[in-house]
Amino acid sequence: MKHIVENVGKTFSANAIAKFLKSEGRSLSVEAVYNCLNWLEKAFVIYRCQRYDLQGKSVLKTQEKFYLADASLKYCIMGLNPKSIAAMLENIVYFELRRRGYEVYIGKNATKEIDFVAVLRDERIYVQVCRRLPEESDREIANLLEIKDHYPKYVVTLDELAAGNINGVKIVHLADFLLSHEY
């Protein structure tokens, strides 16, 4: 559980956890790790977000991410770490998209990652999440611009001065994203 909480918003490998535990002198099979994850999902503690290949238009079976149903669990278990704010922002956006009825995936576009591909019937939006835009804007916006369709693309940030539109990518403050009636 601690590994999942510590790595919210990062791609997950059950095999890596099993290897780590083995190096610590404890033995746990990959199947046991997946069983534990399934139990946590059934208890609504974590939610699985699968990867979606944008080029092949298919859901991938590896490198999914997990998000916490209650972000305060991370702070209870791990304490406050300012470096984890970006992951918690991603956690918030994931659940807001789910709350609005979207099926949410992690996008894989060749070697680039899109934080979220959200699908609702025949609609689709792409969302990147970052804490501060000036530091991370090139990567976040460039990943979205490489997607060659005309669905809406967003960068959600805590940067209060960032807003507007860069080559069709909408820059939105987190509060505005959460309060918006439509995307």
C-alpha cells in the first residue's frame, strides 16, 4: 500500500514491487501484488487508470497508473511533501473527469505521454497537468500539439498568471477547470 500511495500518478509495475521485496529479503509473487491491488480497488481505496495507445487506438495492458480515492491518505501515510503536489493535482483532475462521466485513460503517443485522454460518448479531450507552467510548459504543450486530431486540449495548472491559448491548447487554472460547466 505504501508503494502505491508514494507513487500516485506514476506508471506501475507489479514485477518491480516483487523484485524490490525480494531484495529486502521478503518474497511476494507478482500475482499476489495484483491480488492486493484488486482488493484495494474493490474497497474503493484506489482506482486504476489504464494506458491508451493513441496511434493503435487500443487499451494497453501494462504501465497503468493508480489514483487514491481520498488524497488525504497520502498525507496520513507519507506526511506532507511539497514535491508530491503535482501528483495530487493529477489525482484531483482524474477524479473530476470521472465525476463528469468520462472514461479516463493515460495517453501514449509514440514515446510521449498524455496525462489524460477522457472519452464521453463521441467526445474526447486531452489534459496535461502541471504545477507551474513556465517550468514545464514546453513538454506539456509539445506533447499535446503532437496529437493530430481536433479534439480539445488542455493544460491544467496552479499557476495563477497562466491562462489563454497556445496554438489551440487551452491553459486553465485548476479552480477554473473544476468550476467549468463544459470542457
